[in-house]
Amino acid sequence: MNDMTAATNLLNKGDDAWVPTSCAICYGSCSILAHRVDGVIVKVEGNPDSVVGKGRQCGKGAAGIMSHYDPNRLTKPLRRTNPKKGMDEDPRWKEIGWDEALDEIATVLKRVRAEDPRKLLIQRTTTVTASRNPLYAFGNAFGTPNYSTAGGGLHCGNGAHLISGIMHASWSVVPDFSYCNYAIYFGASKGHGAGHAAASNMALAAEARVRGMKMVVVDPMCNFASAKATEWVPLRVGTDAALALSMCNVLVNELAIYDGPYLQAKTNAPYLIGPDKRYVRDTATNKPLVWDGATGAARPFSDVPPADMALQGDFEANGVACQPAFQKLKDHLKKFTPEWGESITTVPTANIRRIAGEFGREARIGSTIMVQGVNLPYRPVAAIAFRGSQGHMNSTYAFYAIDLLNELVGASDVVGGCLGFNPACNGFPDTGRLRYVPKPDPDGLMITGMWMTYHYPYPIGEPRLPKLMGLQDLFPLGMTSPFLHSDDSEDLWDRFDLPYRPEVMINFGANLLMSIGNKDVVARSLAKYKFMVSIDLFETETSRFADIVLPDCGYLQTLDSRSNFPFIFSLPAGMGEWCWPIRQPVVPPDGEQRRFQDILLELADRIGFRADLNAAFNATMDIAPECRLQGDRRYTWEEICDADLKGNFGPKHDLEWFKEHGVIKWPKNPEEVYWRPFVDVRVPIYWEFLVPLAEKTAAIAEPRGLKIPAEYYEPMPNHLPCLSHCCKAPGFDFYAFYYRDSIQANSFTMENPWLDETAKLDPYSYTIAVNADVGKSKGLRDGAPVWVESETGRKVKGRVKLTQAIHPEGLGIAACAGHWGDGMPVAKGKGVFFNELLELDWNHASPINFNLDLCAKVKVTPVEGVQ
Amino acid sequence: MGVRWDAVVQDREFWSEAAPPSIRAQAACVKSSVQVWLFGSLANGAERPVNLEFRGPFCVADVVAKLGNLYGTAFLDRVTDSAGAIIRNCRVFVNGQAVDDATTPIQIDAPHADIELILLTAAEGG
């Protein structure tokens, strides 16, 4: 237990070392060098030997040293002595020893595992990416399927990640910075100090701009990406799909700009669609039919050369009238005129036409380019999206519509186009391990080669009567669920006869009270847990609901064999090198802090499921056969990391080798980066699979009184208004939203004193941004304290910052701020807690993918009596 | 300009899989024994290992079908979809090697094979 020998040895006096390791201030997990002098970390810099960060570091990373040495870090296990749990309840902590803490936890978990292991919820933060495998393994071995990743998924990932997976076989998308000439960002900040591959993309984006890449940023607020853009396109909050659909219409129906050969060969555009909105299938093979122009007959798609597949026209096959999917889409798009687009988005009609035209022409359809001696399609345009456009109930269609821009011009995983993060890897040359590549399903559509879990985004899972607390088995497009903590979760569990109720939560670092939605709703949910353990760096607002709090080691004290794998997450896309860094301890634990991985191993031993845990590590990390963990042997975390590394990179590259070198690299091939021309897969421009999904989901849900809105399951995208768009109450003039502040990572970094100082210097970090002209017309002035109130009566207070850099109808609040707990005193009372305004229930979540509606129509009123 | 997408690429062999190992013919009378190890939620109530015997060629799907006979439809509901295929997040390892295609014949060179089944986390966000 707690074998930190190596780290303890790091306390040597007189040492002066630069230790290669990985940051974990945000999920980007950039590679860093920590400078340790006499056992004290004096500086952290980017590691130039690594591809992950490319030697760069953001302000958050540089300030990480202050989080590490924060005197408010937890150093001893704590036990609650006040049995009451609530927002105003003092836990009355009592310091206890590790044995006592682990004994109590093991006793509870042993009982629950025997009764029904599904009563355990494993909850983790998105910030520490490498926590995924140990916590998965523990949950899988314990036997619970209930697992959640804080607010990140609910706020962006259910749209962005799922559709990046379906369309690009990756977790996210980015312009091919080295070759792209024209990038449109819809509420994304890739390359501007935050997000996946944050520091690497900073360099790549900067170099692209110097090279001349034009960047158009569609966003209600002109901040991190838009302020550096060629053009900022302000739009009404939550209307990105309408803009993208109008642009698609301009391309297809006004300018006739589309890549026919791409659509024929790499999408389901030629597949024939019948009157029931489904594929017309070959009666013998069940394969989707296309119209073969050469023979004048409908034939299975796999039997027809792409060049002969009709994209347009009216045909008859199997005795029914049918059209190619592209014809359906082309007709569907006609209603999204630029004039209609302006009425929804406020973006002027002329600008919609101009930007669509610029994008389409710059795509250079039909062109090729040589990359390292390989001739490849060249489409130097990209439309990307992330949190901003995805933070709404309409996120499925928003991302789908935005990505259609890429698909229509063939700018998908080709040179200069929209790239997934590393969807195909030919493996480490010495061992052949880590090889993955997309493959086709029987309909020819793409199945991703790598994913963050084993439930792939496509083929879509079969809806079932739910057995998961989050109901994802009934709504298979939902990844992170709001129904773990919503006000109506009990009602939903009753409706679907969920055969158990949650009793115990193991929380790793997530501050649920701040990261999901309204805190009172989440607090009611947390208070219901019979037993909660929180493994944390600080006493957070959420850990005050725990029965036992365990002090974790920070990222400069811990070990991870895979701080950046899978490559689809935070390894930069595009040409360059494959790179696998590790995280290693630079300094030892302080006080009685222990690594969470050691805690999990110890609990498994005390409960008695080490054999299951070993098997789960073998499976979740896919440890090579010759290195697999055996039986119920009590491996240390070091031994598990060593097995992982040797299995993937051969016996020479063991943990000691990685501790010395920090990273291993090997070159990427053009066939890996620009894999799509080489791999016979198609992506859906027509989502035929939503039609049966709607029928099957409704067949289960509607007899139990839960109406499934059909408009969310149509096979072609639409603009679906947010609830805030429907608010007509007088005085509610603003669409409130929050945005990712590039100097903060979730709620955690608010405690960092250097970042606090930076935020105080920034006019926006701790204020409420309102359009200057609109604000003045309402009598608002800079610095004035105001109440921001939602239609449902939720209120937050803050000070106004008037600015031209926000849409007239927008109200922007930065980051996940506004801590109220005493455990993070630097953070307490700083900034505005936007999530307070968010409802958390079925009505405010997407009925197809669970994405929360992260906007609220609000009214702004001065705080009386305060200047 | 004007080059067809699907005419650009000259070398389509880069991603071709290595040829699968030839399936060694097994006489119908050959008896194979396997030890099946069920882990995590699948282990609940099951003995470990489960000893199964097969005559002639068999595959992972056959193993799962036998487990279904032993543990009933509740077991099958957890590891297979409505079409009877093994669900993606039920991971199967034969002698430590991950098996993605449940119809792949199992080769037995040793006296017995170890087969592990475990259900992994399905959903992820962030």
C-alpha cells in the first residue's frame, strides 16, 4: 500500500533535476518539465521533447505550482460527524487514520457488492484524464455499470464527441492547421489556450495564422478565438445549426458547390431512401441499394463503382418510389434560405451567402497535393464546433449541420480539411501494438477504430428498458446523463422500474454542486446517498456532502503510464509524430496524502475482488498477453504501469525507461493522418438510423408516460429552438450563457492565486458581460452590481462589464466560478456561478442525447442600495 | 483540379489486415476443454472457473451459448443484443488475446484454453 519509495527518494537535499512528466491542471494533459531543487518544485515548463504541448505551456500550466503548494490542500482523511447533509450543514470533520477510513469504506462496499453492485456510482472529474482507467477498472471489477464524468459531458460532449465519433472516428475535430486556408469555428476555441491538445494547438493555430489561414469565428461573444480571428460573426445564442444549414443550402442549391465524387465514394449520399425514410434494401443481401447509372437499375451499394452511383433523381426500386439520400438532403435544405437564417441567427443574409461562398470556393474541390511523397485529396477548409455551439438541447443537429459543411465539400480527414484527432494509427513499429483503424459495418458506414470506452458511437445501440441510473441504455446517444442528480430522477426510475436505487458514491475530484446545474437540485440528490466517499485535493462544496474525505496526491506527486492515451483525445492531429508521455512523481505526498490508484487497489484487497480488478485492468487497458496481470496477485500501481508500458513498447521500454525519458515518439505516415482515402468506409449525411431508434425508444418510453419528441429523431438536421428561445416573458431580454475562460479549467483552478490575480486583471473573468449599447439603453453602467434572474426565478449576482464584444441579446459569464465553500478560500466569492440558473430535469435536457440546455432567458435588474 | 476522390490514392494496401491464420481443421471427435473465467458483474453467483467441453471446432459464440444454458436468459441479456451478437462492451479474451469477432474459431494447442469475459463501462463523457 502507498508504495511511494521513488517519490520519497526525491526529497534528497542538493538535487537539481528537471523531471519529465505531464500536467493535469486541465484535461489537455500537456507534457511538462518540473524543475526540482532540493526537493522543492521551483518551476514548471513545457517539455520540448514531447508532441503533446510541443514545449509550450498555457498560463494555467505555469501556475500549477501554486495549486500544488496550496496550504489548503487536504493532508489527512476526514470523517463526517454530523449525520445531516445539506447546503448549510457543517460536516463537523474529524481527522481519522487511513486504516479506520478504509475499513469503514470497505465494509460498506462489501455489503453493497453483495446486495447489488449497481447501487454504487463512480463519479470522476474530466480534469484528470488519466483517472479514467483506474476508476473504470475498479467499477467494472466491482460490478457496477454506473459511472459519470461530472458536468463535462452534459455541457458539450454528448453532442460533440458522439458526432465526432460517427463522422470522424474521433473524440473531437480540429482544422488541419498545417494546410487549412479557411476555418470556421462554431463556438470552439481549438488553438486558443483551452481544450484537447491545448498547448500544441496554440502553436499550430498561431503558425497557421502567420501562414495566412483565414479564421471565421461564429460566437455570441468575441473573446479567446474570435478576438484573434479574421472575422467575428456574432449570432443569437443557440442558433448555430440554423446558420450552418443556411450555408449548406447556399452551397448546394445556390452555388452548386459540392464534391460529388466524395459523396459517392465516402458517404451514404447515393443510398436510396424510400417513403418510410428508411434505406431501400436488396432483398437477397439486405444491403442498401443505390441507383447504378451505368446499368439503369438499383443494386447493392457494394456492387456499384462509386462513379456510377446516382446522387440525384427519382427512381423506383423494390416497387417503391425512392430517391438518393443526397436528393433528399438537397430538397430538405431549400427551406433554410439565408433570409430565414438571418431571422433565426441575426447574421445578415449577405454575410451568410458570402461566408458560404468563400468556404465553398476555397475548398478547391477536385484538387490534390503531395504530402511526403503521397498524392492526396486537398480540401483546405474546415468547419469545427465545440462547447459553445454544443451547449444546448439541439446539439445533435447543431454538430451534424456544421459537419455537413465539411462533408459537402469533401473536407473530411483529408489534407487541409476538418480532421478528427488521430482516428487511425498503424501501431508502434517495434511491437505492432496500438494499431487501430475505422472499419465499415454491413451498411458500409464507419465504425470508429478507437473510442474512450467500449460502447462505440456507431452502430447505435439498441434501446432497452433501462438498467442504468442514467437511462443511457434507453437513450443510446446519451453518454453523460443528467438523471443521476436531477429533480425528476426518482420519477423516471419509477416509470422504468429501475430495480435498484443508488446508495453509495465514490467521487474522484468532481465538484458536482458547481459543474452540472442548479446547486440546490444537485444538493438534494447528494443528500440522499447513504454513504459517499470523496477523494479530493481540496475540501470542495461537494466533498462537504461526503461521509469520508480522502486526501489525494496531486499531478506532481503521482504516476500514470498513459497520461495522453487514447490518441483520439489530446494528441495533436495532423502530420508529425505519435507520442506517448507518462506522468511521474516529482515530489512525495505531503502529510498523509495517498494516490487514488493506491486507494482503489487497497479497497479491492480489503473487499476481496483483486482477481476481478486485475482482469478489469487487463481489459480496460488491453494489456498485452505476455504482460497481463495474473490471478489475484497484489500488484502495486507501479507494477501495473510497468506491465502497460512493456506490453505496448517492448521489454526495453519499461517504467524505468519512461521515467528517464518521459516520452516515446515515432513518425506519423500520411496514410495514417489522411486515412480516409485509404479506408473503405462511409459516413452518414442522412441519419437513417434515427428513424428506427425513435420507434424503438418510443415503444418503451411512451407506454410509461414519457413522450419522445419526434422532431429530435428526424434523419436530416433542423434548427430546433432552445427553451430560452420560447420565453416571451416581458423584461427577459437577454440570453445568458457561460463560456470557457482560457485561464481557468472548470471550477478547480479558481483556487489558484496566480490565476486569481490574472482574473482580477482581466475585465471579464469575474464580471457579467453585456453589450455596451444595449446596457446603456437600459441604464446599466460598468461595474454596477446586478441581479440576473431566470424565468423560473433562479438568481445570481455580479457586476456588469459593458462591452462591444458581445451580441446585443447575449449575456456572458466566464468559467465555472462563484465558489461559496470555505475549503477553497482563494476561490470563495470570486466570479459568478452561472450554473445556478440552469434547470436540471427531463424538460431541459435533449430527449435524444441528454445535452443540457446551457442558456437561460434572463432579466437584469440593478441591486438596490448598492453602488 | 477535377480529380475523382476515389481515383487519387494509389496504394490501398497500407491498411490491409494481415491474412488471418488458417483455421486448422479439427476432427469432429476432438474434445476440447476450456476454463471460462467470469469477472465483475458477470461473476455474480457463478463458479470460477466454469469448465466447459466442446467436441470439434468451436468459437466464442458457442462458449457464450453454453454459458447461457448454464446461467439462463438473464446472463444472455447482459452480454448479447437482440440479434444474439455479443455486445461491444462485453470483452472476451482467449488465452489473454482480445477476441472481437465471436465467430472466430478457437484454436487449442495447450491442454485447455482460458477464456475470460468481463463487462466494461459503456458510457463516457467529457
